[in-house]
Amino acid sequence: MKRRTFLKGSAIAGATTLVAAPAIAQSTPEIKWRLTSSFPKSLDTIFGTAQTFAKYVAEASDNKFQIQTFAAGEIVPGLQALDAVSTATVEMAQTPLYFYIGKEPALTYATGAPFGMNHRHQHSWWTFGGGAELVNEALTPFKTHAILCGNSGTQMGGWFRKEIKTVDDLKGLKFRIAGMGGHVLARLGIVPQQIAGGDVYSALEKGSLDAAEFVGPYDDEKLGFHKVAKYYYFPGWWEGGAMLHMIVNQEKWAALPKQYQAILNQAGAAAGSWMIEKYDSVNPAALKRLIAGGAELRAFPQPVMEACYQATQDHLNEIAAKSALFKKTKESHDAYMKEVLSYTQIAENYYDNFLLGKMRKG
């Protein structure tokens, strides 16, 4: 009797082992992915965000989910990151989705629209205002899925060889600018050029560009733009803040265990926070160094800003009249921006301006 009881117990224990072990193993399989970035390794904040993301994923999965990061050009050029993920050349990529507005204009709002929301408001729209759903709807034809992973914050307006005093000074300028801002500026006479970050310096040096914008003081200093263009303008109105994403091949995403999908989402949030915090830490000192080195800081004149704002409204409304998805995304973005700005104006702007005034006096 005892023997039969022991065997029965052993059978149950064995069955438990046989059932439970594979279930656990299947929930945490060993996976190795490749990630291509749209940025060079020299940009240790943006490319560093991809590396930080991969590190967090490995740590959260006990090194069972490993992602190898590649800089722009190591697998595919920086502007071909979306195509590489869509065709499963790589499993995922780090890229600004407004690089691909020629394929789908609604992707403007995935990164940042001209005269759009700042980084904090963008992230709120992404999470609570329907932004994630709208962007992933836009990515459906490309068989990809987007995970929010970082933001540059409000950017500078770029480096110019000559001063911009009037709207007429924009005419004929060959300007490296990404996203919808280039399309808007084309209406005012600029000749927009979309060039990957690592290639901009040589184009400026050779004179094939008259001006270039990238991100902000820290990255611009690393790329050396101040050596070949003197005037440093602000603000980068063509994007209130540039959201960055990790885009994943949709089939690969769907095949992941839910646990790994959650790890990717959380790693994106954590690495994204690291990116914003890093930029807030390094940009102020970099701007001081640039000015000390001879860069001349300029604000875009108010008439230029007004002309750019009107050109933006005309351009975006024209696209909305032709594209239902763009119209739906624009309306969602604009309604959310109006709501959050009304609160920010009351709660924060007065406080920030008061503090800045006191600090300048004292």
C-alpha cells in the first residue's frame, strides 16, 4: 500500500515537473535580436539610449533576452531603419518616425509636428490621449509596432552661415532639416535636405548645405557644426520635442511572450527617461562652451516666426484635406495640446518666468 502511495506521489510530482518546467521555459526563452539605429555612435546620448534600452532588457530577463545594437551604416543607412524592420532584416530599430513621412504623413505626429507639443505633453498624449494607437495604426502597412523610447526636448533652430533677419533671407537656403518642418519651410523658399546626422558636417564644410539643424547644443557640439557655421538660431519650432521610438517587426512582436513584451515597454520608458534627463544635464554647459567658442546665439525674428506658423497651418490643413488618417491624428494632437497648454500656462509658466527673473537679477 505504501509502495502504491509512493508511486502515485512520484507520478504526480513527475507530472508536475514535466508540465511546469516547459511552461516556465517557454515564458522566458533565450532570444537574440539585432537593433539598428538611425544615429552614429558619437552621439552618446541618442545612441546611448539604444544601448541603455538593450542593457535594461537584458537585466530584466536575466540575460535571456539580448539585443545587439548597431549604429547607422553598420547594417543599413540611418534613413532606412524602418525598411529594415519592415522586411525583417533586423528585428527592431531606433529611429525618429518623421523620417518616413514620405511613406505616411501621419508619422509627423509620432516624432513631433511643427509648432506642436513639448516633450512632456507629447508623452501624455501618447499614453493617455490615443497617440500610441494612432501611430501604430499608421505603422500597420509597414508591419511594425512602435514603443516610445525617449525625447530630445525642445530643440535649437540650427546653424546658419548668414543671419536670418527677414523671411526673404530664407529663400534659396539649402537647409538640412528632417520631418514636416522641411516641407513647411519649402513654402517659404528654403530647399530642404534630409541627411543623416553623421553626414551633415561634411555637407556643411563642402558648401552643399547653407544651414543645418540637428538636436541641441550637446549633440551639435559633438558633430562640430559650430566650426563651419557661425549663427546658432532658436527655437526649433518644427518640433516642440522630438519623440523617439523603438520600432519592432510586427510578426516578431506578436511572437514574444507577454512577459517580454512588458519588459520591452518598461525598458523603453526607463531608457527614455534616461535620455531626457541626460539632455537636461549636458545641454546647458554645452551651450556655454559654444558661445565662448564664438557661436553667435540668435532668436528667429518675430516676423519670421509668424510667417512659419502661418505656413505650417496652411500646409498641415492641406494634407488633412487629403488624408483621413492624417486628419484624425492631427485633430487628436491639436485638441490635446490646447487642453494641456491651458493648464501649463496657469500652473507653470508664471512660476518659471518668475524664478528665471529672480535668478537673472541675483
